[in-house]
Amino acid sequence: MSSITVSSPGPRGLPVIGSLIGYFRDPLGFLTGISREYGDVAYFKLGSRRIYLLNDPEHVKEVLVTHNRSFTKSRALNRAKIVLGEGLLTSEGEFHLRQRRIIQPVFHYKRIKSYGDVMADYGSRTGGGWKNGDTVDIHVEMTRLTLAVVSKTLFNADVESESDEIVKSLTDIVNLFPRFVFPFSEILDYLPLPGNKRGLLAVSRLDNVIYRLIDERRRDSGQKDDLLSMLLEARDEEGDGRGMSDRQVRDEAITLFLAGQETMANSLTWTWYLLSQNPGAEKKLHEEIDTVLGGRLPSVDDLGKLPYTHRVFKEALRLYPAAWTLARRAIEDYRVGGYTVPAGADIYMSQFVIHRDGRFYPDPLKYDPDRWGEEEDSRLPKFAYFPFGGGPRRCIGEPFAWMEGVLLIAAIASRWKMSLAPGHRAVPDPLITIRPKYGMKMIVEKR
């Protein structure tokens, strides 16, 4: 049996600040580097915070599934309650279980499949103002598209007139998240910093929209099938039978709103970028879509007939997972890989790092949708691929996301082809999700 030590190998860092500079300068490069240099359990410090990076899928499974009760969410997500309140992403314990129990039926496949036509319709509208040969920022376009989809399905609302303001508010909120990781960031909350003012104003703007829609829906006796109505009507049938207060609905709504819009916009943006760099994959995608759809809009019934389209999206989520790192805080001393993670320390598990590990993926940096055959799926360790997390806190909207991703790709790629604009730099920017740092300027061509 391996001897137990307090800390695993890792970079020594600088006195007091540890590895703060290297981490915040390039989080993705830093985590990738120490995983390759120090192995499956690597230790580093961010100021006084102790971090253990796990790079073995089996270790990830133990933390997220087998021993999930030994951990709470990370400090950063506790700090995110400033924005998200007690939504599914941030809540803990019995309250989280109750909320998930109430919301789970909202994402039952029979319910979310009814949104397929909305997704396909909005996807087909994308590019309505484009002209052949135009250079457009695809990230902006995907942000508007996914905002329209999530607004219609979540709120049964058309927010086109407010879209620019909502997009700006979401961007200002997303820009707050890197600070939540920073040690002693609570001190910054009390300073009159421009980012603080923008963030608080952004939350206020979104709250105004959400509370207005909640109020309108509570006063509307008509039957609605959107997610907001379901949240308002949901009851904890296995518990006390109560529903949610307006504040609880707001917290869940803003969490689902941010997650549904932000993650999908980025995932689609990176998909178009990767296809533009891999003409063979793009050609196979177009051939499948043309054969199956024959020029019509895709529907939920087509999902099983578009396996390559599914693999195109799946491979994009491997290389650019929207959630690029999961973090948990140890409640008690925890043994992993022959080392002891002391109570109060954080464990990081990076999808970005593990998804690009050559032990699990031949030629790991190559975009290859064909790697996702049945044999590959069965060969991989379960947590060598986990873009939606795992265990009892696995993303509740995962089925919604897969359906939306495939339908939007099919609807757009049936009409348009995209190539990266000359000189544009596609640089990942790891905030709460991986955004393209400089947008994604692409030339669109009518098919």
C-alpha cells in the first residue's frame, strides 16, 4: 500500500502568493502543464488556498460519485451566490436535493422534445441578415441565437427588443467569475471598482426582466408549457409538497438562463471554428444533413438519423468543454492516489485537461468526430469525458443541451458554410466558460 503524505508533487510557487501569477496568466496552460509534469495528483497553492488537481478519471469518479458526500461546492461557487443566489449550481445539502427534485420533471425528455421545433425554427432564422461573403462575429451571432432559444423555451418570451441589453448584462456577469477564484476577493466587493458597478447593474437588469416575467405569469391563469410556468407550478411531491417562492424561482431561472445561453453560445462558436479548420469533417457533416433533411428543417424525429452531426458536437465539447474545470472542497481529510487532501482544501478536476490527455485519446489535439464510434465510447474510462459533470450534481439540462446543439448545427449548416477570417486569432478565454477572447470573425458562404 502506498505511504500517505500530506501533499502531492507540484510547483512550489512563490512565497505567500504561491502559483497565483502562473495560474491567472494562463489557467488552461497552467493546469495542462502541471498535469503533464506531476501526474495524476498534483498540488499547488493560490495564495493560502491549497489545490489538488486530479487527472485520473477514476479519481474524478470517486470525488463526483462514490464519495460525493465528502465534498461541498468550491469557494468560487459560494462566492457566485452574489449573482446566482441559491440556484442549483450553488445550493448545497438538503435544499439542493429538494430543488433538484422539484425541477427534474421540467427536463424530462417528453417535455423538452416539444422545444425542438423552436430550436430548429430559430436556427433557420440565423443568417437572415447575412449576405454571401460577409464577415461576421459568429460568437455574437450564436449569443443572440441561444438567447432567443432560451428566452422562448424558458420564459415563452420574445426578448429581441431587449437582446443587446441582456447580452451585455450576461457578459458583465460572466466577467465577474474569475474574481471569485481569487484569494481574499471578498475585500474587492467593498471597493468602488468599475467591474463591481457593472456587475451589480447587470444583475439588477436581469432581475428586472425575470421578476417582471414571473409576475406576469403568476397573474396569467392560462396554461403554459414553458419552463418558467413549470417552475411556478412545481411541487416537492416527495417532501413537504410546497412550491418555490418568487426568489427561489428567480435563482433557478437566472441559473438556467445563464447556463443555457452562455454555455451553448460558446459550444456552438467553437464547433463552427473547428469545422472551418477541418474541411473533411465539414464535408461529411454537410453530406449527412443534405441526405437526411433534403433542404427541410430538422425536427426531434431526425435526431437519431443525424449521428455524425451528434459526433461533430460531441468532439467540439471534448476540445472546448463549456465547463472547463470542476471544483470541490473537502469536508474532511480525503485520501486519493496515495495522498491525503486535508479538510478545507480544494480539489480541481479539469475537463479541458483530461479531454486532451493522450492516454485516452489518440492524437488528442486533432478534431476528429469519427473517434466517437461505439468502440471508442465503450473503451474510454467513464470520466475521461465529462463535459456535463457527473454524479448527483450532473448538469440537469444535459438532454436539453444535446438536443439543442444537434438541431441548431443541422439547421444552420444546411444553409451556410463558414471559414475563419484571415488573420483572426481564435484564443480561448477561460472565464466561467471558455469564450473566444477576441470573438470569432468568420466569412459566411451560402450553400
